Amino acid sequence: MHEAFERQQGEDAFARYVLPELEVLARVAFSITRNTADAEDLVQETLLCAYRAIDRFDGAHPRAWLFTIMRNAEAKRHRRRRPQLLRDPDQAGRMEATDGRGGVTSPEDVVVGAEFDAVVAQCLASLPERHRQVIELVDIDGLSYAEAAEAIGVPVGTVMSRLHRARTRIRQRLSAAGLAPKRSMR
């Protein structure tokens, strides 16, 4: 009877602290692995570890706790992983181009929008991994600086610095392509 009560408490805690974070865990896992199947495996491993350890979790900062588990699980997976010779390198860094406005667009808007998306996609793909990762976590996935720092295991200042450098590179590429206003020097 006592064992069943403890098991129920663990399941309740898992439902309260872990399940609400599934969506953000999936986004962060994908930004870390860059592969849908690997991201799903990483989330599953994170959930399994969290379930096993839920009775030791104090309830404070569940997202940070889960990011730590995820980071450790990915490090463990990375140590075991063989080179992925069958992975398609053309799939890395691709972005889907969407209108986003829901309205009818002019041919000029379509061309400029497609060109803008292509330049941004190329720039993201060419960024160093550490810079691309913070752009995805903060600007695309909407994590706070602190959450992104926790997810990748670096200080908040490092996230801010990497984000600044990455955004600067993207702005420079857009300006060079004539797709963004040039910033005046003060």
C-alpha cells in the first residue's frame, strides 16, 4: 500500500513538473541535435531520466532541472555516437520560407521575401554552431537568455555575447544583399 502511494506521488509530480515542459524540451533538443529522430531520442532519454529521479526533485526550477538532465543525456549520447555517414548534409540548416502575413502578396514581395529568407537561411547555416544555437534558442524558440544558458550549459553573458555576434553577422549579410537598411556610424 505504501509503495503504491509513493508511486502515485511520483506520477503526480512528473505530470505537474515535467509534462508541461515537453514542447520546450522538443525545441531545445532539435536545436542541439539538428535531427528530428535524434531530438526525439534525446527528449525520450531526458523524460526517462526525469521519471526515474522525480522522487529526488525538490520542485524548484523544473525547466533548469530538465535542461541539466538533457545536457547530460546528450553528452552521454555524443560519447557513444558513431559518425553519421548516412546523414544528408543538404538538410542541415534549411528553413521553410513562409509568408506569415496571410494576405495576398505582390510578385515583388514574393521575390524579396524569398530572397530575404534564402539569405537568412544561408547565414544561419554558415554561422558557427555556438552562434547558430543561441539564435535558434532565443530568437526562434523564444527562450530567455537564462533558459538558453541553462540549456547549453554556459553563463548568461556568453549567450548574450554569442547572440550579439550572430545577429551582427546576419545584419551584415542582409545589408550586403541590399535587404536591410545600412546602419549609420555614430
